[in-house]
Amino acid sequence: MPFLPRPHEIPAGVEHERFHIRPITIHDAVRDFDAVMSSAARLRERFPLWGWPPGDMTLEDNLIDLAWHQKEALLRRSFNYAVVSPDGSRLLGCVYVDPPEKRGADADVSFWVRADEEGTGLEEELEPVVRAWLDEAWPYSSVRWPGRDVSWEEWALLPDVLPAGG
């Protein structure tokens, strides 16, 4: 069953003067790999329950991961968006719009920016743009922000979503 209802268009993204948000594809593999691996310690700290990225992740592993994200979006099951520089040459981070694993929300949303953008104000500028985009372009009335509005520890304690038919 799709996470995004069929009649609703898949949101294209956001154009901002400092960044663009657009669906990630396999064509982002090299830029994404650079952003992820140069930010690995920060990502493991920010997303402690993900165990990602593994220290031995290869470019091929990343390509497979991005292909999976691209396919999931086509199937309307979850969505990964690249945050790129306005000219598209640099991947600055990612935004994830996922079905909730825990009860109490219609969607779980998270995002990150690469470690070398820490302190530049990018993350602080990105967050209100992503929140507004979720309100305007997505059909979810209850969006949860693990690691931001609720700690990962609190999120982990929430009851799991029951499997379909369960």
C-alpha cells in the first residue's frame, strides 16, 4: 500500500536562493557519497538508531542505496530528497519523508546537512523551509520530527505501528 495516496502528486521539491530540494536519484551517487562519508561521524551522532553510514560503505553500496530510495519513491512508499547547491554541483544534505514506524503520526521527517556546512547557518535556514514545504505540499496532518521535536530516545519508546491486517 502506498504511503503517499495515489491521487496526490509526488512533491517536486523546493527552490530556494541558497539550496534546492529535489528527489534524489542514482545520478547523485558520487555527490551523495562524498557528503555522507565526509559527514559520517556527524550522521551517526545525529541519527543514533540508524547505524548509518557503515564505516566500510563503498560508492557501489551508496549507488545501491540510492537506487532503492529512487524505487521506493516511484512506488510511493517513502521519499528521499537531495538538498543541493543552486547550480546542482554539490550535495548539501538530504530530507527523508517516511511512513511512521511508531504510532501517533502520519509521517516521520528527518534531514541533515553535511558536516562542512555546520556553522554556516544552512541547517537553520533549511529547517523552516522543509517544515513549510511539508505543510503546503504533502497531505499529512500529523508530521513527527524524530531527533528534533522528539528525542530519538523518546521516539524509540513509542508503540510500533501495527502491520497491515495486524
